[in-house]
Amino acid sequence: MADHEITARMGELISAAAQNGTLKRAVLSKPDDRATVKCVITLRKIGKSIAAQAETFRADNKALHENSPLDGIARLTELISGFSQVNLLTTVGDCEYRRSKSGKCVILGEAKLSRALQSGNAPTAEIIDNNRAKKRILTGDEPFLRLLDVSDESGRVRDKKQSKFRQINRFLEMIRDCLSHLPTDGELRICDLCCGKSYLSFAAYHYFANVLGRRVRMTGVDLKPDVVAYCNEVAKKLNFDGLEFLCGDINEYNAGEKVHLVISLHACDTATDLVLGKAMEWNADVILSTPCCHHELNHTLNCAPLAFIAEHSMLRQKLCDAATDALRLKLLEANGYAVAALELIDPEETPKNVMLRALRKKHFESSSAEASRLRAEYEQAKSFLLGL
């Protein structure tokens, strides 16, 4: 089969998945045009009709949308021809189209997927309603977003800050999911450790104080005096009287009272461990922390059974990333928390997308057999990785 026929065949597969409702998405990557980043094709409900919507992401942070009929094989083939890789994801299986530098085309997994698409009893994929308003906690028009330059004066989220806006909203959704683990009345005590420019501090304070109407006393702590001064100035302009920022080492910071919620976004390397250590020391009811870089274990990993992974530098780093966060969760668990590793935001937007969530158990006894077992599991895992 000629290369152009293989490209057309990929268009036929996407069209077939679209027509029988099994198309989850087709991701077109490695574009020929440097001004393009990628294109994603999904099913969309537009009015009373279903269309295949191609969303093309540009290097200037803009996105272009094009709707085609489900049987629009010619247009799909034309789109594919501008990319060297296409991953087709359906409810019945996946396949991958590749075009080499010499122009040679191949589809991996075509036969199996083709049979599955013709089976006639495939589960349908979710179809997004194009007219449905996105249910976000923030609209973009909030004063703190304008002062932090996420939105312009009219309340429109700036193109280059769309990813940050989605990240902030997702973080607030995760806070919302934890409300049942926080006190329902009285003043809420919140700390944002290694707060940086404090997008999350302002967002969390706004959510609790302005959206939920709670009394809040919140402190952001960071080592950079210029950043802290800037954040205090913004808080003053917003009349966020319960929000303050302090310059200092979080290891030496004393909250002085019960802390209900500890948050942290992208504290670098072992700073995340300091954040979690402080939160456990305070017996915080809820901990939400998104780690940043993971270097320490990469330097100290000494585990013969995992050498077949660790000998490859890229895989070693991925292993250390996952193992570090797993150890952190195990330590939190051993200190009385129910834990989970969650996806903060689409990994295509940022690789730093793991959220560590810890919810304090109400009746956990540090002297119990369960606590001893969990501590032993933590020490055993740590010893395994470090060769102790």
C-alpha cells in the first residue's frame, strides 16, 4: 500500500470511530508546521448534530477550532498529512500512525482496531456538548486574578495564562472535594508553604472568604523577600484582611495554633518534604501538595533489583519521581492520614501534575498496631531503595 493510501486509511479509521461513537480522541503530533503544536480531534455535540471537532493548538498559545461531518474522510486525511504521528484512542482499542523522515508511513495496531470497530457492540465514548458552559469555580473576572495579571481589566483570562487559570481552578476543585474534612464553623486556619507568587494563596482565600463566606486566617511563607512584599501589597489592595505573607524558612515557622489546611504548589525537591513534615507536626486536617523536581533519591538510589531500570538515566529519573512520592504518601499514612496521588491537570500542559492529598483520620492512634505496621512498611520501602 502506498504511503498516501496509508494516510487515507488512518483518516478512514478515525472517521469509522467517529461514526459509530467510539472515538475518545485522536491526537495529531510532531507537526510539519513549526507554528503548530498539536491537533486533537474529539466528538462534539453542536446544536442537535454531532461533529468531529479538530482543535489545533498553535505556538502562540492560540487554539483554532474546525468542525467536520463524521464521514469527512477527505478532510481528516488532509489534517493527518501535516503530522508525523497520530494516536487514535477509542473505547475498543487504540492504534498509532507514524511517518518517518523519509516519508514512509505505517499504522501500528490497525488490524485489531479495525476488527473491533466492526464488532457492532462497542461501548460509546462521551460526547462533549459544545454549548455547555464549563463549571468552574472562578470565572476570570475575580479582582485577585486581574491584579495577578492572570486576567485583563475586562476579566478575560490572558492567552498565556489559560493554563495557569485551569490549574488554579482545578486546585480549588480539589479543595472543594475536601470540605467535609474541615471544620464547618469558626475560623479556618490555612498555611501555604513555599508559596512563591501565591496564586493559590489568593485563590484559596477568595474561595473560602468570598465564595463560601467563611472566616479565614491564612499565612503564606516563602524565602524570597521581594515576592513576599509584592504579595502583601496585593493582599492589601484586595482588602484580604485575613491573608498575610511572611519571609522565612518554613522549617522555623511556628503557626502558633491549630492549622486546618496546608497547601503547597511545586515546592522544589526536598522542600516538599519540609512542607509535609510541618503539616504532620501540626496535625493538619487536610494536606494538598504538588511536588516539583525530585533530585535527592536520584543521587542516593542504591537498589540492585531495580538496576535494570536505574541504568537508563531518563527511566531512573521517572522511577525516582514515582518512588519519592510513593514514600511520601507512605510516611503520611504512617502518621495517620488517608492518602492519594491524584492528577492535578492534564500532563500535556505540565509534567508537574501529581497532587499528593492527605486527609487526617479522626481516630488514628500513633501507638496502635496499625501505626506500627505502617511505619515498618515505610522503613522497609526506604531501606529497599537506599540499600540499607
